[in-house]
Amino acid sequence: MWEPTQEEIEQLKQLNNVTGAKHDGFYRAMAPILFDVAKDHCNGKWEPSDMPQGVRLFIAKAIQFNTQSTGLKGRVMGTVSYSYDTEFPKAIWTYLRPYKRVRFHALR
């Protein structure tokens, strides 16, 4: 699994306009997971060293989305039930569109 360097963490934080070391641990934990998500989504074969810039932007914006309080989707007042929308917005996924490779499946 990819272990981001401090320089890469700073680069991701710059993309999100974040300063300080408050969220460094979260960035360090989430970046490798989101890299794998992007790689699987795009059927990519890149390594972290030659990661496309759009993938780096996807990782930064996905981390930013996760650090914000997510949108409240539904609420019931009777016995107090809250429902949150935790899916990434479509706008975040569009950063990966140029890197998505076609998958062919053999017919039987």
C-alpha cells in the first residue's frame, strides 16, 4: 500500500487550501485508500510516483468532502432518526473521467 510522503500530504492540503497540521493524520490515512479507489474506478495501472494530476485532485477533493460535515438527507423527529448522505458528489468523480479505461468482457 502506498505511504504518502510529507511533501505529498502538503501538496494535497494546498489543493484544498488547508494550513496547519491538524488533519495530517487523516490525510495520511485516507490518501492511500482513495488512491486505490481511483485506480479501481479507472481500471488504471499507474503507480503513486506517476499518478496523474486529476487523480491527485480527486484524492484532495474527496478528503475535503470527508472532513466537512456531510449533508443531512433525512430526519424523523418521532424517535429521533437521522440519515446522512455519504456518497461522493458527481463533481468529485468527474476528475477521474479522463483516466477511465474501457473494460472488455468476453462473451461465453
